Amino acid sequence: MKTLLMLEDNAERNIMFHAAVQELGDGWQLRIWPDAPTMMAECEEFFADTHLISLDHDLNPQPGVTANPGTGLEVAKFLAGHLPVCPVIIHSSNSDAAWSMHNEFRFAGWKVDRVGPIGEDWVRKLWLPKVLEMVGASQPTALFRKPNDHMVRMQRTLVSLEGLAIADAIGEMLSYRHADAQRIIANGLVAGPWFRTDDSEMAISIVEVLKMYGYIQQDALARRFAWRFERDPERGYGKMTRIQLREIIAGAKWRETAAGAFSGLGSMGNGGAMRVPPLGAYFADNLSLVAEEARLSAEVTHTHPEGVAGTIATAIAAAAASQLRGKPLENHATNLFDAVLQFTPESKVRRGIFLASQTPAAVPIEAVAKALGNGSLVTAPDTVPFAIWCAVHHLDDYVKALAIAISADGDCDTNAAIVGGIVTCFKGREGIPPDWLVQRERLPFPELEK
């Protein structure tokens, strides 16, 4: 079925649009939204079959609805944050807004044209011929590779994201009170909403790409990273990440910005690792694929071998934890460390993980942090072995795992995010205290808000 997506609030126009689409043949279906927020929330699930999008700009509330219907420009900016999936027609009579929408698409690489609503029969005489012209000249996209069990995978992925985001927020909240973290958590945290950092924002981008494409489409991921940063830059992004994302927004190619970081050495920071646990959850049934997709996710911003190795190790840890879910705890530490060591490339990260695998759970956290690092250097070798150690030895206790990880100081929010994302793969959403689920900042996935 070929799908045409539309933003239009006028009932009379919609009757004309439906009649026009019928002339395209039996293989077409038209999906219309009367307001921008609902279209932005729902349209992505139809992208794989979408052959054209048509947008109005000025929208009025529907009868009985008091919520702001938004504008077509909002939808244009939203779509511009994605790779082009089909041609776009702007059919608004608001000339100034129409050209603003046109520019949003044009600068983002989408094929776009405008049809003014002129005359009584303009839908059939002007709009329909433009649809035939643009659809006939476009090539079907081959971007989407969702597996048959995509929805099951997404359930695991969203659980890991939620565990990561809550942990990230708590780690940031307690970063200056790390020494008291265990006591504060035990006695009760302050009321939310708890502010999440760039760790969660970039993890959200990974989940959005997986949800849409079923794999790491690197160009799409770079665009999502930049789109989220541009709209909310005050999330604690690191200096180099800010530089890279600003360059991408200005039109630079992500491969060049990533390779050029740190005088051409590439970043060995912990940013690739902090955002990747949900990816491990998505591909959990195939560890070789986890390693490859994790590498792809890292390369968008981190090309240094250590940054890549840390990302792979973290993703494998999350995937292995997911595989162990529901099984007795006996030998879990050994099995998880073995999996991570098997797939992590030779590196300082891997050597640190090997040391972590030889460090018993009974060792005081201060000594563990001294031996493995605690993220204070904000590098993958200084972060990932420690975070994986914390997760492995507290797989069955999400709260304790976070409290222990934060208490070691260092990069508290990143340590917590990695640990939270891994442990939740094993423990599930039920391992997160119910009141924490209420206090967290909302995530942009309706499935988690039900």
C-alpha cells in the first residue's frame, strides 16, 4: 500500500483530497492529521510506506478541542530532523509561512514544491498533477530494515532507555553529593521532574533511529543528534560534542567532524558508551550484530579505537544482561564478563575490563574506582570498566547499583547512565522504584507514558 501523509484541518478540503487520491488508484491510502502535535507523534510509523507528504500551515482547533493545533512549520522542522523519505508538497495559502516551510525541507535535502490553493477545483487541477509529477520522479527508499520482531525488540530497548535516563538524572542530581549518595537514595530523593543530561538525549536519538529504521543508519543518527542539540543545547554536552554538532548543523559532514576531533585523533571519550545500552537491548539475540551496530553508533562522534571499544563493550554488556534476564544469578558475573571480553577489541578498555573481571564484588568501591577509574578523565578506558563492574555485581538491584556507582565520584551521571541501562536489561522496568518512574522527566515515547 502506498501512503500519502497530510496535515490539513479543513473538512471540505479533506473531502476533495480523498477524492483526488482515489484517482491515483486502489494501491493508495491517505492519512490526514488536523493538528501538528498528533501528526508529529504518529507519522513516523508510516514512513516505510510513505510516497508523499502534503502540508498546510495555518490550523484551527477542531470542534470540542481546546489544545493548540500547532502549525505546518512545526511539522516541517520536525521532518527536517529526519533523512528524506519522500517528496513533499506545501499547499498552504500563507505565503510567508509556506516559503519558511519550503526552506526547512530544502536545506535538509528533501525534494519539496508548493501548490497554492487557487480556484475552487485546485485540489484536482493543481495539487493532483503535482502529486503525479513528484511521485513519478522519485525513487522508493530502501532505508528501512525493521525485523519481524521489531516491536518485541523495542519493548526491551525502551526499558533500557528508561533505566538509563532515570539513572542519568539521579547521577547528575547527586554529582556534588556523591559521598552521601547511598544515604540520600535510601532516605528518599527530592521531588521531580528530574532533569536528564546529554547522556539521555543522545540515547534517545539512538532509540529513535532504531525505532524508525531497525538498525543504526549513521546519517540519520547524526541528524537526530544535531536536531536534538539544536533544540535543547543546555543538557550538559561536552565541549567537543558541541563543536561537532554545531558543525553538522552548519552543513559539515559528520564523518569529517568525527575524524577531525582532537587534532585528527578522534574522540576516545565515554560519550559513545553512555548512550548505547538500549542498542544492546535491541540486538540482544545476536552479540556479533550488537558489536557491529555499536561500532556504527560510536563512529558518528567517536572514531578513536578506545571510544569505539568502550561503546562496543557497553552494548555487549547490556545485550548479555538481557540474555540472562529471568535466569538464576549463579555465574552471571562470569558469563557477562566473558561475553564482553570476547567481543571488545584489544584496547585499554578491554584490559581494564579484564582487570574488572578479576576484581571481586566485596572490594570497597573506593578501591575499585582507584584501580579501574571512575570517569573523572571522561574517557572510555577510565569509565567503561568501572561502570560494567558496578552493573555486573548488582544486576539484581537497580537502586543499589546506582548508589554504588555514584558514590565513587567521577563522571557520576555517565557512570549511572551506563549502569542503569545495563541493569534494567536484566531486572526489567519492575526493578525501578515506582515513585522514580513518576518523578522522571517525560521521555518522547508515548509507550512509556501509559
